[in-house]
Amino acid sequence: IYSGVDTAAYHPDLKRERAAVRASLGFAPAVPLFLFVGSGFERKGLAAALTALARLPQGDLLVIGRDRHAARYQRLADDLGLAARVQFLGALPDVRPYYGAADALVLPTLYDPFPNVALEAMACGLPVVTSTTSGAAELIENGRNGYVCDALDIETLAARLRAVVEPARGAALGAQARHTVEPLTLESASRQWLELYEKLTR
């Protein structure tokens, strides 16, 4: 039984926030913007995301989440020449405006049973680039609604990042991502759990 997502709260209409959020953070309106959401940066694969981003000629990254070693990752971004392309916002109570501002979610996690952020991003019409060790990989079809690769394969991760924001491809990937999670509502998840409990208690 997959987790559910509030498909009304997380919706492609959030893209109306795109220009305002980007302007407030100093990101150019037309440059690809990747979003990384998650606390515990080592397990979530932030180092791989930064290293892969450095292989791209353009593209920015917005990092949302908490980690006691956040300064270490900021130094890594600086060492990779990404100081002007990466921003760390820490943990935030509401990530929805940033889903609206981004072009794709990147989460090359070393291990994650089923990250809710992937569902939220897809519901917002964002394609997802994640790892084979993420439960969300079960929802991803390469080249259809996102991409999956090994969490430590930096070259392939960089190629996936380039592909997911290609102008002719990104919109179609995002639309299909939304379509993929539309059935995974909170109500559907609750109903499936209730049906399971009823079956087990007969």
C-alpha cells in the first residue's frame, strides 16, 4: 500500500509561484532549477546531487532540509564551484511554493523506504530523479515521468539531470508524473489500510 498525497494541496497550479519565488531567491527565471528536499543529507544523497550538478553547464539547486553537518555540504558546493548556483534554506514548514518554482526534484538517496517528497513533487507536476534504493523508484518509468539510477553513479545521475530539464521533454515528464500519482490520494490509502485490517481480523 503506497502512501497517499493530498493532490489538491500539491498541484501543478503551484507553478504560479514560480516567478515570485525565483525572484525572491535571486534565481534566473529561465535557468533549470532542481529541488532537493530532505533531512539527513548523507543518507538522502546530497553530495551526489551536488557533484552531478557540477557536471552540468547550467542549472541551480535549492536545498531544503536539516542536517547538523550542513556547513560541510555548503563547503562542498563551494569547492565544486557551485557557490552561486546552490542555496540552502534549512527546514521549512511549507515547501509547496518551492515545488512550484522548481523544474524537477532530485533525490539520489542511499536508502529510503518511500519518500513522501517524491509523491508531493510528482503531484505538483515535477518529474523526479531518484535512486534505485528509493521506494519511489517503483513509480518512476525512465523517460516517462522521471528517471532512476544508482545513487553513486554520478555520471548517469548528471545525464539524468540534463535529460529531465530538456525544454521539449520536461513538461511532458511533469504532466505524466502528476498523472501517475493522481490515484494515490489520502482517501485511497486510508481505504486500502481499512480493507487490509478488516481482512486480517475476519
